[in-house]
Amino acid sequence: KGIIVNGLGKCGGAILAIILTRFFFLERVRTRFANNEIIQLVDQSAAAEPIRTVLLLRFTPLPEIVKHLALAILPISLVHVIPAVILHLFPFTILWTLVGLEAAMKLSASVAGEIFETSTVLKVAVVATLTFGAVGSPTILALW
């Protein structure tokens, strides 16, 4: 239940940020970055290969707000953007939900005077996330 609620909030917030930027701030953002060489290159990539561009952009090690702004101003359909956002955020939704669950279980155990061992699932999720963040994400960016 926690993963579903967390996922809806996380993915819904990201998609809402992209849609709001696209509909209310598109011209302002485009004007601000009109002469930016990197944005122009990404714009060309998006026009040629929208799915690849969206996936690569979502998995780059940039701040989330930068990714949202880029996806909002690029000529890419929301049909491509929404699945990429969900695909990118779902593993993090699982990780942060597990962290919250683990913390709640440790707190309950400590209040009861018991010892609670960290779960193997959480350990694997943390290692997988760190490995992807340190190796996978930069590699994907380099392939762009």
C-alpha cells in the first residue's frame, strides 16, 4: 500500500510539474534558454529520437527540477514523457518506501525493547541504487 501511495505522489508530482511548466511557463523557459547550446543539441536529439532522449534525460544525474524543465520545453509528446517518468521513479519509490518501513519497524522494535535486524531486501535495494547511481547513470549519459 505504501509503494502505491508513494509512487502516485512521486510520479504524479513529477508529471504535474512537467505539465504545469509546459502550459504556463513554456515561453518564458524557452526564451531564457534560447541561446543555450546544450539545450539546442538536446532539442535536435528529441526531434530525431524522442523515446531515447526522454529515457536518457530521465536517467542522467541532474537535479529533478532540471529534468522536469527540460522535458517540459522539449518537443516531446507526453505519451513518451509519462512512461519514462514512471520507469525512472518507480525504483526510487520502492527504495524510499522500504527505508520508511524499515525505520518504522526499528522504532517499534526499540520501543518494545527488541533488536531489529536490517532486512536483506533493503540492503539489496540500497546497493543496487548506489551502483546504478555511480556507474549506470553516468554511463547512460556518456552514451548520449
